[in-house]
Amino acid sequence: MEPSQGIAHNIAAIRERIAAAAARAGRSPDEITLIAVTKTHSARRVDLALAAGVTDCGENRVQEADEKIELLREARARWHLIGHLQRNKAKRAAALFDMIHSLDSVKLAEALNRHVEENSLLGQRRLPVLLQVNVSGEATKEGFDLIGGVTNQTALVSLVEAARQIVALPQLDVQGLMTVAPYSDDPEDARPVFRALRELRDELARQIPQAAWQHLSMGMTGDFEVAIEEGATLVRVGRAIFGERG
């Protein structure tokens, strides 16, 4: 099978699985955006995914995305930063990405807000962002700590206060939350993590109604169906589209 056929076949199969998971949850598949995770994959392979109907791409690193976005500019994809963002890369990230999923501190939010304000002279609109939350407690995971979810009252109070400060920044458009579940061979192991993020989203929507909180970015190749059943609106899939990383 030619690479283009293989990628197109993979994308079609994933969309069928998205539709089936949505149906199980009583949802429409139109509520769920497939983000193709393009980390380490060439611009040529990403272009094949775009030709097969993918509209959204996710990158982990600003430098790699910078090169790829320029090469694929004519394809007009929407680009998502899904990896950890250091403050010294915030200026470039604010200019490159259509959405940043990995906002994990007030200081980073303030830096992004400042850079978007500078870019607004060039016509840039408010920057859509998601707050990354670590609900699993894994030390290797980035994000605001909320181990155990909304039952962790001490951490919840701190997170709500940080969220209030970020929502108040005029150049950022807070649209929801993101998390990464621990790796497991059993997708069901991720369900409590995804459910906890949805419950947190509902709590933040109640306490901070100034933001829409419409998005939950959760679920990857191994567990995106469970994530959809628990309310994901953005799923980040790489290996199931492109195969192992190049």
C-alpha cells in the first residue's frame, strides 16, 4: 500500500471509531475534532494526512512546528501546541499556533498575553488556550496539580484562583482543559482521569462563567474512544495515523 493510501485508510478507520464512541455516549461525532499529532513526522507525510481530510495538527515543540508550518502554509491547517511550553518560547508560540493546549501557570499565561498584545498590531486576535491539568498525580506529567480531581479541595481552590487570573487576561481566550492520562495497555484505566477532567471543567464553568469551557482535550491513540465517552471534544492521535515516530 502506498504511504498516501495507508494514511488515508488509517484516518478513515479512526473516524469510524470516533463515530462509534460518540454514538455509545449519545453524542454527535461532529462535536469531536481529530488532531493529527505530527511530532517527528515529515511535512510530506503531514501533507498526505491533510489531503485525506485532516484539518488540525498537533505539535509538541515550537522549533519543529515552526519549520513544518512554513512548509505547509498553503494547506491552511489549524495548528495546536500540545507539548510543554517554556516561557522563553512563548513569543514564537503566540505567533505560530491557533490554539495552545498546555498552559500550565499564571506566569506563562501573562507572557502569552503580553506577546499576543504585541502581535495584535499585526492583526492577531485573542489566542485560544486550554489549561493543562495533572489529575493523575504522575510526576512526569505537566500541568496544574489536581490529584484526585475536584475532591482535592485544597488544590481545587488554588487552581480556581489561577484560572480566574488567566481568564481575566484580555488577549487570551480560555476555552477548556487538557490532560494526559498515564500510559496503560488497558484503555479503561484512563477513564477515571478523563472523568475527573470533565468534572473539573463543569466546576470551573460554574465558578467562572466568564469563559465558555467548551473544550476537553484528552485521549490519544490508545485511549481516545474512552475519552470521547467521557466528553472529549479534541482527541490527539499520532501513531494510529502515521505509524511509529520517524
